[in-house]
Amino acid sequence: MLESLPPSIWNEIHAAQRKADRRRSRLRVEANGDSFRILRMTSEGFVVEAETTPRLRGLVDLYDGSRLLSQCLIMAASQDGDEMIYDFKRNTSAADGAPLDFERPDDAPIALLGR
């Protein structure tokens, strides 16, 4: 149905959808101290605006608001119109705490109470 619309109306609809996606997404990528909004995640990577985001490469951090999701090694895959698609070479999820050097028993106390 959208194919039968005049190009000017189709472009306005497409621009409105992109604007709504930008407002809705809290995901962002941070590289070299700069932060850029992620339009959407894919199974192999993520998509950003080509106009407002410089070419990214290497190690970046992915955030959901202020919460670190993962640290990734990325490369530019392709450009599709005004969107730049990046693929993960490595995607390491962030952990809330430091890894333990030993196995923790299931029935171990959570905290110790003192006097």
C-alpha cells in the first residue's frame, strides 16, 4: 500500500517513523568518550544513524540508559540509506560483580551479622 503513495508523502512517513524510533530507544553506544543513539539491535549487531554518527570501529560500550550492557568489538558492515549497520566481532556481557576465584556453596550465608 505504501508503494502507491507519492514519494513526498512516503518520505514524510518514513521520517516520522525514524523520529519515533529515536525517542523510543534508550540504547546507546559509547566510543572514545562520545555517545550515539542506537536505533535498533540486530542478531549480529546494531544500527545507528549514518548522518549523526561517525564511522565507528574497534572497542565500544553498549548502554541501556546509564546501565552498561556489554563491551563489544565492532566493525562496519554496511550502509542502508541513512542507517549504518555494525556487526559484532566480540560481544561480552557486563557483570554486576567481580568473578569469584572459588565455588560458592548454594547454602552459603548472604551476610554475616556482628555485635
